[in-house]
Amino acid sequence: MTQAANTAARRLVETLVMNGVTRVFCVPGESYLAVLDALADVRDTIQVIACRHEAGAANMAEAYGKLTGKPGICMVTRGPGATHASIGVHTAHQDSTPMILFVGQIALSDRGRGAFQEVDYREVFGGLAKWATEIESPDRTVEVVERAFATAQQGRMGPVVIALPEDILHEDGGPAPIRPVVPARAALDPAFVEALRDRLSKAERPLLILGGSGWTEEAAAAIGDWSERLGLPVSLSFRRKDILSNARTNYAGDLGLGCNPELMKRAKEADLLIAIGARLGENPTQGYTLFDRARTAEILVHIHPGAEELGRVWTPLLSATADNSLAAHALSAIDPGRTWHDQAKAAHDHYQAFSTPVPVTGAVNMSECMAHLGEALPPTAIVTNGAGNFAAWLHRFYRHRACRTQLAPTSGAMGYGYPAALAAKSLHPDREVICVAGDGDYLMTGQELATAVQYGINAVVIVVDNGTYGTIRMHQEGHYPGADRVIATDLKNPDFVKYAEAFSAFGIRCERTEDFPTALDAARNAGRPALLHLITSAEDIAPNRTITGLRSQ
């Protein structure tokens, strides 16, 4: 079928081009063939990466959005395609990531009949996305897509879902796009900045907490330089370790799972908390136990781009709705008339001690492997991960040195890391990209190795194989200790080297800590997608924790 020049499908693609889209991650479907055909005409501008599963495609789009600050674009077909992709939408929502999911839909004329793969996407995605809609008037296509770009990027960033009725895509698409969407950004009121300066000048034990999305490298550098100059201790929120270099002399560590007890003590004893971008949700606040509302009412200055997040859990002393980067630049001009260098040194010393490798019982010491990874890779290397206890070793012992070098789901989504690595490497082929994945985690999206080989995306994945769903096993052993109580957490894994080779990728196996540097070098220099199969012991279930120890508690 030959399309007219101004169909809704073509207007949609024109709007993507106008807004600087360079990648579309998809699994093709007959329900949006018209859009795929329109993309064929702009293949020199937009690369279409066809994935092997919609979860992989959605995770890639989410990672693209997280890495660039612009909406990652995912396209899937109706019904199962959309529900498979919902994991990426959930992660984008939890992680405040700009993303747009386009879903092929049944013909508008068949809606409500229970047609093949029919789904009401407003209903299904209403609680997962910032906005879920369906194009019902083809001449409003550009309007709807432009609103999606604005919605995804303004306030607290997040995902938008747009259903595309198959018949609508072939009709007249109405007006063409005129200019790219420029998202609105809120800045701090000068009176608020002055009130914060006054509070900071009187603080004896301040702590700066940075988190959230949408940070520019310039803003991160500005607030990093400012806080380091003042000796203001700074902590990063859960899985946001790349906002500032962890080598800064005032870096105190990250507030996340397995948090440094010294950092938790510092946060509890602070007489002024300045949080920018961080929602201060469950994981950063240790299950909402790190603070209490009466205390935050006296000490918390909360700045967030989404007004709905202010006062949602914690009563603040001062609060403001503002873009993270604009807020950071404003704070960087404050002169409180004092410094806290002794506190900064103590906080950084505690971080360095906590991130120093620890002993283990098995032949592979993950803390030493992750420390070596940090030493071997250049500062600009991008490191990704999904979810599982393996990630505790990465987050604790790998030290980030540059902005936008971490892709990790605050949603705790398994299977995220490898698709994220492919998105990053496709965007930055000149940078090293390493995914650290658990065995259970990797096989949730491991089929995307075929995508890596097909498109020549030479990312490296380190598969940490301890033969168990580690996080669940740790909690299982803690609540129901005993070998006879282990159920549903053991894994029978493939030979991952042969698995990689079956895809024409490079594979190498490592069973000892001392062999890790050589194996890593081989994978990094393979010149093709590579997999390092790292065999670890389930006994070393987490840093400073063993299964034997859990059973004896």
C-alpha cells in the first residue's frame, strides 16, 4: 500500500524527526505498519532497532530517556505487545524518565466489540503513565504527539502511552509540525534562595541529597564544585550515583539498599537536609524509617520538579517546585559565610572505607571484581544493571567518576540492565558500556543478545552466576532459615559461554578472582558483543552476609 504524503502515520513520524528523535526501539506489528513504512523514509535520521521482546524494546527506550533527558521512543503492537512493554513504562514512571510508548491498536470502527487483542489503553496504563491516550481524530495527530513530548519532559518526567488505531493511521493527518517542543522549566524564587541561604548559614550538621532525573552535566558540575568548596557533605539517592563523581572530597555515599550505617547516622543527626530532585521514597529512606515527619518539618528543604511530590510523605520546612538543574545553578551562587570541611572529610573517609573490598568465602570475590572494574574502565564508561543481590556488590564497590554513566532501575526491575546497555552503546558507540547482570536477571532479557549481534552493538555483559534468585534467597533464609525450607529460588543455568557463542557473540568463563582482569580484558577487546560468565558462590549472598550466617541468626 502506498501512502499519501500527509497521512496520520507520516505526520507522527514528521513530529518525531522535528523533536530530534534518533532511535526507535520496537517489535514490529501489523497494527502499525503504516508508521513503520513512514519510518523507512527517514532511516538516515532515525535508526529503527527491532528487538526480540517488547520488554527489551521498552527497557531500551527507558534507558535512552534516562541517558539523554529526552523521551525514549518505543513502538509495539496491540494486546500482548503492549502488556509485555508495560515493564518499561513502570520503570519510566518509578524512575522519572521521559518516554513515549506508541501502541498499535485495533481499528477505531471495531472498538468495544472485544476485537482481536483489543485493550483499553487509557484504563490499563492510566496508573502507570503520566498520560495514556488514543488518537481518535487523525487531523490531531501532531497535537497529540507534541503534547506527549511536553508531558513526558515537564514537571516530574515520566512515560506517555499513545494508542494508534490502525485505520486512523491511513487517514489525512492534518497540519504538519511547525517547531520542536521546548519543555517548560520552573526556577527557584529569589526569596526562597535567600531563606535557604539563611538556614544554611546557621546549620551545624547539614547534608545535601541529590537525586531524580533531568540533570545536565553543567548543573551537576556546578553544585558539585559549590558543595565541595564549602565542605558540604553530599549524598546521592538510590541508583543515582553518577550525578556527581564519587571521588569528590565531600562525597558521603548513596542512600540506597545496603546503605552505609555511617551515612544513615549522618542523615539522622543532620540539622539541615537539602534534597534536590530526590523524592525521598522507600529505598533512600530505608523503608521510611530514616526520618520522621516531625523532624523533617524542622530541617527538610525539599526541591522537586513535581509539585505533587512535595509534602507527599515528609512535611518540609521549606519546599519549592523547580527543575533540578536550574535549582542546582541557583544554589551554587549561595554564600553561607561558613564551611564544613571537617565534616566533609569524615563523611568521605567513611564512604571510602565502606567501598573498600571485603573478604568472602568463595573463589570469586565480587567486591574485588567490582573495584577492579572501576579501576580498569575509563571515567566515561557506562555501567548498567538490572535487579538482584549481585547489584549490591556493584553499587557499593564501583565508584562512578562522571555524570550519566549509570543506568539502573530504581523500580527494581529484573532484566533491565542488558537492554539498557544496548541502548547506551547504540547511542555512544565510542564509549565502553558494561552490563553487570545476575543469572536470573540476565535470562529475562538475554535474547536481546541477538539484537546486539544483528546491529553490531558491542556491549559487554558480565553474568554473575550463583545459581539462585539471590535477593529472594537472602530474605527466604532470613525469615525461614534451613536447607529444607529453600523453595523456588534455585536456578539451573545454561553454559553461558556456549549461549553467547550460539548467537555468534564472544564468551569467556571466569571462576577465580585473580582471573577476572584477564577475562574482562578479553571481553572488552573482543570486537563484537561479549559475555563474561562469572561463577560465584551463593554462600556469599551479599556483602558481609552469608547463608550460614543468616541461618544462625
